[in-house]
Amino acid sequence: MRRVTMVAARRPVPLQARFIQVKKPDFENKFSIAQGASTKQNQHMAQILAGNLKWVDEMKSKDEEFFDKLAQPQKPRYLYFGCADSRVPANEILGLSPGEVFVHRNIGNQVPGNDLNALSVLEYAVQHLKVTDIIVVGHYDCGAVRAATKRQDLGLLENWLRLIRDVYRLHREYIDLITDDERKHLTLVELNVVEQCLNLYKTGVVQRRRNEVREELKAANPNKRIQQEELYPRIHGLVFNPADGILKTLPVNFKQRVGSLDHIYSLIPKNK
């Protein structure tokens, strides 16, 4: 005969007792520690914080409503791709105020087709902010361009500098005709800007937006012939000279250059 063991029924556990009891954090103590650390760190940031307060005062003296306007959603007209060089601050060299230009900077002002960072900035600026003009700004005395023309291994940086080496390769026959090293550097700086502009034209987001604008213009005036200059985002290549602060546009016919590559890179069917 099988022996049956009787088990006493358990009393139900109150719901609140089922959860693990966690000690209440001592926020006051933690904040006091953080404040102490912050005070110590701010000793090294004194110049920055003082400069910030000076800037705030200057902006308010020029326009009492400056920060009220700055607190509104941004509506920049321009997207800026530039070099991370500390001598080339985007807003200042363009003479634009905060809120007027959306900025992306990296070493050598690159716009590679596989860089998620740059492409995300491009997508957001074109599709959501609806910028009308994209500016690629290179600069003379660019350390990245100089490094890309030398036989040296800079470790991880080489993966990035190879993009500029590829620009050199594309234009090698022309660049190698230049005997003066400094003139060769200036030329590669300019050609690098041109190639980044072409990279922008190759992207789907730029092509889609320009096609959308074309369709909008057609719908508004079916009999009008649409000019290339009316389509946007427009793309501009410029070079900054740190020696005199001057920006110059590059004399490149992008309509012609893009047209010669259209059969390779265009993503929009011809009937569009």
C-alpha cells in the first residue's frame, strides 16, 4: 500500500512581500558627492565657463530676445560638412548665427557612402529639416590631406585617410604633374572637396529630395521648364584659407560633372 504524505497548505504571501526589498538610495548623499566632484572638475573648466557667461552677456546686449528665439525649434537653411580642425569653426567663418546652419565635422571633411554618422546627419537635414543648401568646406594646411600624401602608418587613422588617398588616386595623373609640393597640397585639398560634393550627389536621400522638388515645381506650373538651379538641396564646394580667413568657391561645373556620372549613380528612373 502506497504511503501518502500530507503537506500542510501554505498561507498566501501578500503581494507587496513578493518583491525584493531594495534599500532606498541616499540621493542627498550622492548628489553632494557629485557636486563635490563637479566643483573639482570645474576648476579645470573655469576659462570655458567664464567664456560662456561672457558670450551670454554679449548675445543679450545685441538682442534681448536672442535666447527666446534660440529656444524655438531649429530651421536651418544650410547643412555644413567640414573638417574637425579647431581653426575652422563653422558658424564663425560663414558669418552665421546659432540656428542657421546644421553642422557635421570630421577629419578631412569626408562624406563617405558607408559612414552611418555622416549619412544620418544628411538624412535628417535633408528630409526633416528641409535644408536647401549643402556646403562642403575644406581648408588649406589640412593635416589630414598632408598625412594622406606621405608614406607612413598612422594606425587606425589610416582607415580614414585612405579616403583621401583614393581621391589622390583618382586624380593622380593631374596631381603628379605638379612639381611644387605646396601647390600639390592645395590642389588635393580642392579636389577632395569636389569628390565629397560628388559623393553627396550620389546619395539616395539627395536624389529623392531633388526629385520631390522637381515634381512639386511641375505640379505648381506644368508648362514651365524646370531649371537645375531650381532644384534643391543645392551642393556647394568651398575652401577656407586659415592664413587670411577667406572662403572661396571652387570653379566646378557640378551639373556637367554629375551629368557625366548620371548613367552610373542615378537612382531615379529617366521618366521621372
